[in-house]
Amino acid sequence: GVPEHVLRKPGPLTAEEWEVMRTHPVLGAQIVAPITFLDGAERLVRHHHERFDGTGYPDGLRAEEIPLAARVFAVADAFDAMTSDRPYRAAMSLERALQEIVDGSGSQFDPEVVRVFIDLVEDGPVALAADGVDALERLQREPIRLVVTDWMMPRLDGLDLCRRIRARSAGSYVYVIMLTARNAAADVIQGLSAGADEFVAKPVDPTELRIRIRTGERILSLESCHVAIFGMAKLAESRDPETGLHLERIREYTRPLCRELSASGDRRVTADFAETLFLTSPLHDIGKVGIPDSILLKPGRLDDEEFRVMKTHTQIGGETLGAAAQLYPGVAFLSMARDVALLHHERFDGKGYPHGLAGDRIPLSARIVSLADVYDALTSKRVYKTAFTHDVARSVICEERGRQFDPAVVDAFLAAETALRRIRESYAEDAPAAPSNPRI
């Protein structure tokens, strides 16, 4: 919501520009407030520029009036800003940045948060537990994501610790590495059944243990990446108040479409393909985060220049997810997500965008999402039209068989009609009506 000439200004802001910049916590809080799965994020976003001494903004909260998450984020955000290059200054050294954080303790920052932050930076985020009970208590108090535990421990052994960890209903996934002298198949099965992710045999080879820990960290980072990207997709969707449950419907539509394609003999549509598409399909319009509100939220038809800008959302999304795919090469989830975001507006006859691909040159994942996206658009209410009935949407899609849509995907759509209707009803927001002038 902050104008680009202010946001990207290479030098210090004027007093008037600074007042505009200071509105961003309130604007950000308004954006994330409707996103139900980001519960608590609204207060963090609104208050991350408050100061411990009460001289911050937007509300002048002080000390423990400021949410703990915002106090923690304020330190991390400031440290990252200090140690990053900016157009108007070079990055600080780590030593100077740490000193700045210490100097701000009690005025800008919560002293206890500063103390913990300095400990983590200097010593690394490792917590030691005396036994299984102590470990479980720490897990309940601290946001620990990876556990290295012995099988044999007093009070609570490694197996029971695993079971207790897996029994928790809240919190992020905890990756568990079990150290054990047991190597029989029955022992491995018992450990896996309890919830262990990895086993390291005793006597422990330090190099092997480091490799296993790095593997666990990579798996957890991928999970975090998935959550963050889906959050971006919901954020993009939240900018348009009309989209409602669009993302949820799109991913649900992919299941019966994949099922019917597989039943028709398409060997590309495996169970893994279907599950990956279910996860990636909500990201198809993630590039809309880069489209100006004046275009994205325009209530009528776009003019030629506005439509040219709107079409760039496919490239923005493709580039965003492509960059993530480069960070995690070989991860099918990100590769498919990139294809879907970039190519879901291509047409089977080659008249789509951004590249004018045709036929099998368009990835199957994008062809499936293309039809699901149009079906949902047709059967949803917009400011320029009522929600179409399923029968009207069906007629439009059948007319585009071999032109806009892959004939095989259209056939799968027809075979899956009952399931698609059921999904539409389950996620319905408006009762459909029969319109006179369908617009895709």
C-alpha cells in the first residue's frame, strides 16, 4: 500500500514521505486479518515497529503491551536490515550490528529478547535435555523443530518420547533422529512406528550425524517453504474480495480430473502426480501479488494496456517459483508449481499466453489447472456477471474442446461431473443462475 516512489527511494525520506511509510504496519495488518490460517499474524504485522520504551508506531505500545511475537520479530528484522546492503548505505559488519542491538536493549528492544538473540547468534540454537521428560518439557516451551535422542533413556525412553511428540495436535512438525545400538529389522520397524524419521547407529560417527541433521533441516526448510508459498497465494487472493474459496475449490477439482485421466490410461497421472498437483494448483495466480490494485480490482473489463499488465502475472509467478525451484533443485513440488503459475493461461490451440505454446508442449499440470480455473470462474459470481450454472459452464467448456482446452482433460471433466458438482456445492458461496452472455 506504500507508493513505489517512497518505498524504493534510494536516500533518506522526507518528513512527509516518512509519515506515508509509517502507515505500512496498519495496511499490512488489514491485509492479513481475513486470512484465517494466519491467526495471530495481524498483531505481529501491526506492532513490529513498536518500541520497548513506548516511542514506536503505530500505537505507541510499550514493554509487555507489545505482543511477544512482535518483540521477537523486531530484533530479527532490525538485525537483518543492519546486515543487508541498501541503496543508501552498505551493510554493517556482524559485530557492529550486534552492538547496535545491544545498545537498543531497553529502549528499542525487549532486553530479554536481546539476551536470547545474542546467545543464539554466539552459540547456535542448540538446547540440551537431561532425559526424555526434560526434552518433552522443552518441546512444550520452545519452538524446537529437530530432535536427536537416544533410544535408551531414564524416565522416558526414545520410543515414548517419539510417541509423545507425534501425539501433539498443535505446532510444526518435529524431525526426530534416533541414536541406537539396535539394528534388527524388528527394532527399526518399532522405531519408525513410534515416529522416528532417521536412525544413527552407535558408536556414532560425527560426520554421519551431521549429514543426517542437515538432511532433517533441509526437509523442514522445504516444509516451511511450502507453507510460506501457500501463504503468499492466500495473500494474493486476499487482495481480491471476490475470490472467496477459489483456491480451495481449484485444488479439490484437480483430484477427480486426475482420477479420470488416470482411468483413461494416461500413465503420466500417477498418485504422486495427482498429490503434487493438489498441493501446487493453489499457486497458479501467485503472480497477482505484483499486479497493481487499480487493475486487479477493476470492476469492469480491462482496456488493452491493463490487460497487457494483467497477463504479466503468469511471468511474475513463474519467476518467483522458478527462483524457489533453483534453491531446491529436483523438488517436484516447486517445478510443477512453476509450470502451473507460468503456463495455466496457455491454450491448446497455441493462442494463449505468455509463450503461445500448443498441445503437448504445455505441461499436463497446467492444462488441468487451466480447465479447473475456468470452470471455477464460470460458476462463481463476479461484479460483471452472475454465477453460471454447471450446465452453462459445461457447454462453454465443451465448445472449447481442442481449442482452449486439451480434449483429454475435457473428457475427464465430463466423466467427473458428479464429483465436480459435489465439490462446487461443498464450497458454494452464491446460488448459481443461468446467464445470457458467458465470459471466460
